[in-house]
Amino acid sequence: MVEWVMAEILHNPYVMRKVEDELTEINLAYIVAGYTIPKGCTVNMNVWAIHRDPKNWTNPLEFKPERFLNTKWDYNGNNFKFLPFGSGRRICPGIPLAEKMLVYILASLLHSFEWRLPKDEEFELADEFGVVTKKKVPLMAVPSQRLSDAGLYMG
């Protein structure tokens, strides 16, 4: 069958050109960093691995929030070594809100309360893969009054 179909295609240059054009359009591939990516393929970047690459970070597994203070790291999607909010047209639209609210919420919680894990609870930092990385075991923390004036806690 293949022989007969090839013979007919070779005998009909218009059909051959049409088949070639369709195959080029459907199977057009891109080469990125030496990898062939077929047309229409969805590509997900492993941001978790990028953010833990020792070529980009000193002690990447160590929690050091001060490493981001007054540094060259731009999280607006322009530096492909640091993409906490994504990049391009899929970048998180809530960056300005996150910048303000994260600091406000954490400062309020840490200023107003002392925090501890529940009795007999082990500290767990395992994560779960998904669209966003979340804790595998949700955090349970017990607050206690930190400020001397209990009236500051009344709303």
C-alpha cells in the first residue's frame, strides 16, 4: 500500500506539495536550548528547580529571606533565574497587592502574637506539586498574646 500511495504522490506534484505543507504546519518544531519542542506543545518550566540551582543561589536550600533585600533579583518576569510570579502574559496580576499584603499580614501576626506548633506536632516542610506549590501537610500554629496590653487585641 505504501508503495502505491508514494507512487501516486510522486506522480501528482500538487498533492505532494499539499501533504508537505500540511505536515510542516502541523509538525513545525522549535529548538530551544538544544531541545526539540513540537508545535502546539505545552511547556512547563520547573521553577522549583530553577529557584534551588546552586549556580544562581548560595546555599539555595537554606531559608534566608534577607538574600532578597536590596539585590539584583527582579521578580517581574524579566530574569529567568527567578520567576516566583511567572512571566510574560501569564505573569501574576496580583504582584502589587502581594507586595503590600504579605508584608502587612506577616508583620501584624508576628508583632501581635508569639507562635508555636501544637503539642506533639512535628515540624514539616514537605511540599506538594501542583499549579502552585503548597505544603503537603497544612500548617497548624498556636498563637499566644505577645503584647502587654490585652486591649490592643479587641477590634
